[in-house]
Amino acid sequence: MTTRSEWRDDVVAMIPALRAFAWSLCHNGSDADDLVQDTLIKAWSNKDKFEPGSNLRAWLFTILRNTYYTNVVRRRREVRDEDGDYARMLKSPPTQDWSVALHALQIGLAQLPDEHREALILVGAAGLSYEEAAEICGCALGTIKSRVNRARARLLKIMDAGDATDVMADGAPASDAVNSA
């Protein structure tokens, strides 16, 4: 069995060969040095997994090779953006206004009579035709049209909007839509 200092000396003696192999993979001195350093850290951290008497050179080269390919796969998923140009393009509009409007809509829908809410959701949200909604609700076509019309008018009144486009004025619900609910 080798002692700790013998194992360390054997590993240190392999550094030039590791560096040459790393350079053959990376073709860049700085990246090769980083790869060798990562390999040595992994080898030292896992030296208890090395079986004395086995091929230390092959073990170290395997660690280096696996580390290199792990880094290659990781880099494929990364976007090089030293100047931050790509990051500046990644913007999403704020969602708070829509969240407030949705909450106001939920409160408004809850205030509608059940048959009006049901008709409005079937036609407006689910995209069913008036005929399909009438069949589902078990009522006449004219009744479903009337319920949808009344539900829309009542919902706009509850949300304090003149028409559907007023619900999102400047991206926010009408002034008292949330407070009046």
C-alpha cells in the first residue's frame, strides 16, 4: 500500500502528461491548465476510490477526459455573451397588470348569476358556439344569447368599464375595478 505522500508524488509526476493531453483536447493553454486543475481536484477528492496497484495514469486520464466532455456538453447549452448584448435582448413584459386584471375578472365573474356566468364562460372563454352552449345548458338558442349579452354587460359594469377594451387601459384594469369588487 502506498502512503499519502507517495500517492501525491505519483500524481504530481503525471502533471506534464496530463497537461499535454489536456492541451490536445482544448488547443488552448489556459483552458488546458484549468482542465488539469479540475482533474487534480477531482482525483484528490476521490483518492479513496483509487485502487492501489491499478493504473494511476489511466485513472487520471479518464478523469481528465470525462471532465473535458462534461464541460463541452455544458458549454453547448451556454450562450457566449461577454458584452451582455444577448442578456439585454432577453426582456419580458411585466405581468403584474395582467394579474390584477385577471383577479378583477375573477371577482366580477363570481358576482354574476350562475346561469349568466356559465353561458359567458362557455361562449367567451371555452370558445363554443351559441348553439353548442345552448345544448349544454339545455335551453333555447335565444336564451343563451340573452344570457351571454347580459353577462357581458353586467361584467363590464362590475369592472367599471365602458366596453371590453377599457378593462386594460394602459395595461391596467379600470381605476376602481379591483376596489369596487
